[in-house]
Amino acid sequence: MVNINSKLETRNSKQILNSKKSKLFPISNFLFLICLVCFVFLTSYFGFPKTVHAQTLTSPSFTIRQGNFNMTSGTKTSTNYNLTDTMGQTAAEFFSSTGYHVKAGFQYMYTLYDFSFSISSLAINLGTLTPNAFTTASHTLTVTAPGQGYSVTAYETARLTNAYGDTISDTICDSGPCTETSAEIWTTATNNGFGYNVIGDDHDPDFTTASYFRPFPDFSLSESPATVMTTASAGKNRVGTVTYKVSPGSSQAAGDYSTQIIYIATPVY
Amino acid sequence: MKKILPVISNIIPSSRAQSRDLMNRFLHFGRNDIIIVLMLFFGSFSPAHAQSVSLSISPPVVEILLAPNQSVSQTFTLQTQGENILVTPELHLAHPSDSSGHVEIDSTPLSPSSIPLTIKFSGPSHTPTLTFTAANTDKAQDVYLALVFRASPPSTIYDLRSTITTPSISALILVTITPTDTLPINLEIKDFSPPLFHDSWFPLTFTPFLTNNTPTMIRPEGQYEIISPSGKTVLSLPLYPNLILGNSSRLLQGTVPCQPLQGTVPCNPTPLTWSPTWRNLGPHALRLTITTTGGTQIIQVEKTIWILPVRIAIITVLFILLFIIFLVTRGKSLSPPLDRLSQKTYS
């Protein structure tokens, strides 16, 4: 019995080993799979930086129109001189002899397009106003800026005023108060006032959605102009849609109300 | 022609009859009706309401270096699109408003007595020539101006019911008045404090600022370098030669490698970003060097950062753990109890 049992045990253990070997074979497949996953993973990982570098290559929005513009264009480094000022050697010599030096243009070079600003409509007619109801009108501002960007600021010369001197106050929005530099949601018409929203390219991030409004800075109150569009990169035909919104109160005097909104586009230096 | 003519002649009599009928109707029209129709006709469209205006200016930015008692002239060209637009050039003071090169323009026009410059306008309003004469001064100082072209809409657009918008475009005039060609320099690098460790998985990005502590503007150059533990330079990025106005800061950016055609001019700015590879491990030196245009070193800052494969290490450990767990669970499921196996064989 003992012998038989021992033979059986020996045989059984061999069978188990064989069966284990046959079952272990898929494990090597599993290892191969892990290696494959790791390879794909590492390849994609180390491939990413190359993609990043490719993204930072030249921009199509900035092209040289003319290489040599004035005497400072061209290579600005030299081993022959060391100045403690901001100018190059030629510029310093020129300044010493003439008493002036002028550099003009975006980084002193011409580009394929100029700095330009356009407005789709000069007059904004809000039509007949109804008390405690919104009336809106909109138009677009378009900016083309080579170089390193631009900003558009705006202000009103005074509040909406009629011929008798009655005014419609600037909005303070719903939960308020929205200010000249901080937009808030304005969807309740019983919160009377006059305000604006800018949505589109390079709009001030303050205008989260089309429901966010703020009042124009009032020049008559010596308030500083507010930025409505801004960017620090070159761009062509950047469009912002300005929506004007007004809701007069029920006690507002009847009449034709108007004001003047000034927009100023300024390049980045 | 002969065949067509009779046809035409057939039409003419009928059209004549129609016109006579229309004339009769017109004569029976009341005077008030005519006035109303005319009013509706002329009031129905006002082209000024939909008028658009486009302004374009050249050059948009001018830098002037001027000695005391010296004069220099610069002509600006404004191009407009829009009918009957009146253009008024005005000078305003400008101030740097952020570290990206934007300025804030004063709402009120410049008071000439407030600056050490005499400015004379000449020429038409669309192409004015400004002549700048510097006052007598013994120390360097800057004046930053914005030439604002205000496009006034035609008088026909003025309507009490409408709000008028006035577009304006401005050019920046940045003037340094200095008796010598040597300007004071006092620059400071700020916000260049890398952490001790950085995961090699992520790109390494910095947004340092260069502060100009002098009252005169400067356009420095420089280099951003990353040096490996073996002393090899793994990144060398020239800094974009941004202009920094007096007593202001500017974000430091790199310069994108230029196309051969653009070799002699500054290229587009790019963030100071570096993506480490699997070889870039260990302590790396980050070096920012600021120089003048002439190449003289103004300031140099060097910081050390350890690049470690943190995420790779975590993922590897997780894989090993998962593999061990898998082997253990697999081993358990593959080894049946010996007594059950022996019974089966015995029977």
C-alpha cells in the first residue's frame, strides 16, 4: 500500500507539474502582452515632447514683408563691441552723431497686414423702450493686430440722457453689483439700467457667457476706460460682438435717450 | 425687326392706357397722402445707421531716442474706410498696464506743459507729421504717448434716438530723452523659483518676469538654458527681445527658431517650456541670462531642479504589484487539493 501510494503520489505530482507547465504557457503570453502595453505606453509618452516642440514652431500669422527697414534691422549681436545700453553699435553711433534714433513698426519690421480696427455700425438704435423690459441691440468690433496683440477699451461720454436731462442709470446687474471692470449675470428686467456684453474672439474673460453684463465707465465721472477685448498674440480679423441692453424703470421719464460710446484700439508695445 | 415692331406697337397702346390710368389715380391722390408717402420713403432708410468704419494705422509703435534740444519728426498714416468720416488726431499719455505689453491710455488729451517734450503737428489729419523736440535735461527720462485717431461719424448719423459709437485707433510713441548714449540699467528677475523636484512626465514651464527698475525703457536679450548633471546643455532658448518700459515688468518668453528667410529679425515669442525625455533625470541647472543688445551680461540667475520619473515609477510599481497579485491568484486556482486529486486517481 505504501509503495503503491508512493508511486501514485509520484505520478500525481508529475501530472500536476505537467498540467502547471501547460497552464503556465499562457502566462508568458501575458508577460508579452504587458511588454507590448509598456512599449506602446512608453513610445507614446516619449513621443509627446516632440509634438509639443512642433506646436511651438513658426506662426502663419506673422510674415516678414520687408527684411531691412532701418539701420537697426539685421543681426543685433556682435563680438566686436560691448555696450552698457540698450542700443546696438550702429544705433549708438548714429545717436551720437545726430542726437536722435527712431525705430518704427512692430519690432521694426513690416508685416503682411497693418494694425486695423473696424466697427460694423456707428449708430445703435435701441428702438422704443418698454418699462421693466429688456431691449437689446448689437454690432461687431473687428481687430487685426500683427506683433504681440492689442487691446480695445471703451467708455461712455455720459449716461443715457434725454433732451430734458433725465438719465437712465447704469446697470448693477441681478445679484450685483457688477462694476465697470466686473461683469455679473443680468437677466431680471426689473433690475433697471443700461449695460453691455462682449462675446467673441479675445473678449474680456469677465464676460463668461452672453448673460454677463457690466456698465460702461462714465467719462463725465472721470472713470477709467474698461478693456473689452485683449490678447497678447498676433491675430487677424478678431471679431467681438457687443450687445447693448437697456431696461428702463416704470417711473422713467418719456423721451429719446442717447449717449456716445468711445472705443479705442491700442497695439501692444 | 419688322416682325417685332408690330408686337411692340401692340404693347405701347396698352401701356399708354395704363399710364393714363395711373396719372388719373395720382391726380386723385390727396396732398396729405403724398406727404406721408414721401416721409415714409425718406424715413424708411437712413444709410448712416448701418454705416461701418474701418481704421488702419502705420506705424503702430514708434520708439524714439532723443537728445536734449534735438528734434525728430515722424509721419503716421491713417487709412479709413467709411463715408464722410472726420478724423481727429489727439495725443494722450500712456502707462504700462500689465506684463504683456498692454498700455492704459488717459481719457483726457495730453497737457503739453506736463512733459519734457514739445510736439508740433503738421500735415493733413490722415497723415500727420509730429515733430518732437526734447527739453534740456541732464538725466535720462521717458515719455510714453498714444496718438489717438478719433473717427467722428457724419452729422447725418446724429439722432436723438440712437446711441453713437465712435471708433478710435491709436499708435504708441515711446520716447527716451537722454543726454548720452549710455542708459542706466537696473533689471531684476522675478518669479523664477522652480520646485525642488519635477516629474519628468510633465513639461517644465516657467513664467518669470523681468522688472525694469529704471525710469527708461530697455529691450534686453538673453538666453534660457537647461544643463544636465553631466554638464551638457539640453535646452538653449534665446529670449524674445521684448521692450520693457520704465518702472514696469514684462513676462520673459523664448523665441521660436526662425525660418531661414526670417533669420535677421526676431521671431514669434513662445513660453519657456521644456519637455524632458527619459534620459533627462537627476539634478538639472536652469540658467537665465539677460544681456544687452550688444551682448553684455546684465544679470544671470541659476536654479537647480531634480528631474525624477515619478509617474513612470508609480506606474511600474503598480504593474509589478498587479503582476504579483495575478501570479499568486493564478497559482492558487491552478493547484487543486492533493487529497481530492489522489482520491480521483485512486478510484
